[in-house]
Amino acid sequence: MRIVFGLASLILAGSLCSASLGVDPEPKLRGELPRIMGDAEAGELIRIVIVMQDQVSPGDLAQASRINNKQLRRAGVISLLKHQARFSQQGLLNQLAAEQKAGEVGARVRPLWIHNAVATQATAEAIGRIAQRADVAWISADQLRGSEIFPVEPPDKEPDLGGGGPLQSVNPIECGVNIMRAPEVWNDLGITGEGVVVGIIDSGACLTHPDLANQIWDNVDEIPNNGIDDDNNGYIDDMVGWDFWGNDNNVGDSNGHGTHTTGTVAGDGTNGTTTGMAPDVSMMILRISFDLSAETMVWEAMQYAVDNEADVITASIGWLHAWNPDRPMWRTVCENTIAAGTVVIYAAGNEGCSIPPDEIRTPGDVPAIITVGATDCGDNLASFSSCGPVTWQNIPPWNDCPYPPGCLKPTISAPGVSTISTSNNCSGYFSISGTSMSTPHVAGAVALILQANPALDPAQVKEVLQLTAVDLGAPGDDNRFGAGRVDVMEAVLLALDMATLCPWDMDDDGSVGVPDLLSLLGQWNTDPGGPPDFDDDGNVGVKDLLILLGNWGPCP
């Protein structure tokens, strides 16, 4: 990893005060921040995010993300990101602590490592001083927005089958789950999402709903309700996730939106209707405020999910471009999350198809993530579903996806019209529409794919979805349906075909992990047929082990 010394190290050592840096602060104030600062009252605290100049280099990150073993890859990427943040943020944190004592910075300062940045509240005067620091790249406003992609129709009092009438059968299955062929995956292949952790960023969830109670993630490293951060992850008593709005462990649903999306991922039908794509998945509840969310809440939620080994992140939220979201920050957060091996899924938005290339909300506009559009259960495009393409032509350092034609979005589509799912009353169901509803359908499908082949990385999961989708609209990929509507049975079958065992699967369990490593170590000096001398130095040692680690995973 490349570490930048010189001026940054002097700041770290405390031998140079920020006021003497002589850096023009004005270009560093991004988006709406200059206006907000100008309108602020004296002493008013403004929500901000401070992005550091020094970031992990793309080359170092790419090298770490090439490790095929999922646990080692995650650990390597997290280590790089945390180390860089710890090294480069200390001088800034010292200044923020001094500003706190003067009443110029708020009580809570949140260092982030998923992108090297710090979130806090500060007065306009303090922001000006912070912007003079040479180690600060930019500062943007962390505005409170109604950021969720609101459903396009109000909740119904009774379940709606999309024109099919009231619920009649003993255990009906929601139409989107059916059309995507999830029941065939459960019944024919025995794959139900077991062992896969999905982080759900939303308004929380009713943990006692009968359809959800058995699928809530359990943080086994935390002792319940003892007031101690047992696993040392920075969150006290985070047994099932965290509330990033209240900064506590109360993840109960504040609105109903989150319980609904959670039920689409994993509702198992105990209460009467099967609403979930992956009824045995583990759901990590990552609560943000439904009405007034800040971008930093979601970034911290994504960071938490990565740090606590979620396999998938799904979020039915997004920021309109007109709100001036911090798109460079969003793209880096998403790309770093993917580098760590976590699949990232966001809703496209409910803006329709009238003003390209700005219908797809941020971060659904990030090229690498899975962005979900909406259909109905007859495979028609939902009238509200946001269309692509997207462009980043004026967003440095990428400056890609020049428009026209831009980059294709959405990635994929799934049912999201009159979707039945679990109710925030903690029993029963209701139906609403929106790409908020199509997105968790895809998250559940990804959970089934990853149970079938845990070794798949995020890019491979995305490719599996696209290659097996039911083509809709114009032939081939398009900016309305993406690759088409998800067919999870075909996707899981392709994932299984890709799960060829490597010779190093010593215990024949279908994956290469720590037990195989121990077996290999035992054979290195005794078995002439053991792992080869990769570096041709005449013996098998640590260098060969490191080379082997970099090649763990499914065989070509």
C-alpha cells in the first residue's frame, strides 16, 4: 500500500496547525454547502462530510479484491481501507476535537473508512477553517432528505393480488416470487437462501412478524443487553443490526416501508402468504430514517454491513440529481464495498422515462452496482420505473459514460407493482408499488444464487442475473428493462454450473477454506504430490502459500 508522507505526516504529528496551511478553501466547498453556509445563523451547526485527500490507491484495492477466497478478500480490503483512514484522519480529528471544545463542532464525529471521510456538524466558520487543510479533498453538505424512493400508491388496508381478488388459498405465494420461479428453486433444488446474510437498509423492520422472526440475523459475537461492545465493532448491543438515525440498537420500523421490503426478501409464509424470495436467509436490519435521511447514514450502514460480513446489501432508496448528492463519494463507497466482495443492489427510482440521463437516482447510477427497474407480474414495464442511461462524463476522476449514449441502466428488472408483503402491524400483509418493491425481489434472488455458489464475486453475480434474464422490450439489453426480468431458477442453475471444485478442496465440501489450508500445510513437507513450488526456489514455503491464497476459489 502506498502511504503519502511529507505534509500529511507533519499534520499527523501535530507540528503544523491547519491555519498555516494557506490553502484556498472555496473550491473545496461542494454542491449546496456554500449556499447553506451563507444562509446559516451565527453558531448554527451544519451537517457535513469531510472527504480526505489521501485514499487507498486503485491499484492496491484492485490487487486485494482479486483474492478469490471471500473471507480473505474481505479482510484484505477492509484492512487497507481502515489503515488508510486511521493514518490520514488523525490530524483532522485532533482539530475537530479542539473545535468541539470551542462549541464550533457538534458532539458526534463519525470517522468513516468505507471511503476515507469524516461526518459531523460544524459552524460555517469552522467549516472554513477545516477547508484550509491540505489533507482535505472536499467538504459537502450532508442534507436531511426524504431520500427513500416512495411507493407510488398508498398502502392498502387489505392484501391486493394485483387484480386477483382477496387471499383464498391456505398459503398463496406472492406473484413476483412466483413469476421469478423461486418456488422451483426451493422445491427442486432445496436452495432457500440458508447461510446467506442480506443487509437491508431501510426504515427498520418488525422483528416479531411471524414471517420474519426466524430470519433475523444474529450477531453471535455480541452478548445481549449488557451495555458492552463485546465484538469491538463500535456498536453496543447490536444484536440484529443498528439504527443509524438514532445511533442505537432499536431497529423497529418507523414507517412500514422497511417491513415490507424485508418481507419481499425473506417472508416465509408462516402468517399465511409467502412473500419472500429466500425464506431461510439471514436479514441484517440497518435502519435509517424514512422521512429525513442523510447520505452519511447510508454510507455508515454500508460500512457496517461490510464489516459484519453481509453477503448482500439491498436498499430501496435514492437521491435525485436535483438534490446535488455527493456522487463521487457514492461511487467510491459502492466500489469499495464491491471490492470487499459484497453485492450491492439499489432501486432505479420512480421518475419514469422523460428526462434522460437523469431519471436513475444516485446511487443507482453507479455503473458497477445492480440497479433494479420495475415490471408488473405480466412482464410489462411499470409506468413509474426510472429509465436510463446514466452519465458520469462531468464527474471526476471517472469522467466516463459520456452521453449520448451514456451507460446502460437499469441492470435488471423485477416485479414491483401491487407487491404483497409483510405489514408493520407485525402480522398480516399489504401491497404497494414502486422500484422499492422490485429491488428486494432481486436481493432475495441473489441470496439463492449465493447459496448455490458462495464463491461467486459481485461481478459474477451480476453477470449471472443478466445472462439468464427473460428478455423484455427491445431485443437485448436496453435502458427500460436492463437485461430483462430475473429468472432465478435459470440463474441458480448457471451458478451451480460455475461451482466446479478446485484440486485444493481437500475436504470435498464444495469450497476452499481454512480446513483445506490446514490440510495443505500438513502435506507440504511430506507429500511429493502436494502444492507445487510456485516461485521455483527449490522448496515450498510462505511465498508459495501466499501465491496459493491469491488463487483460491472456483476453478476455471
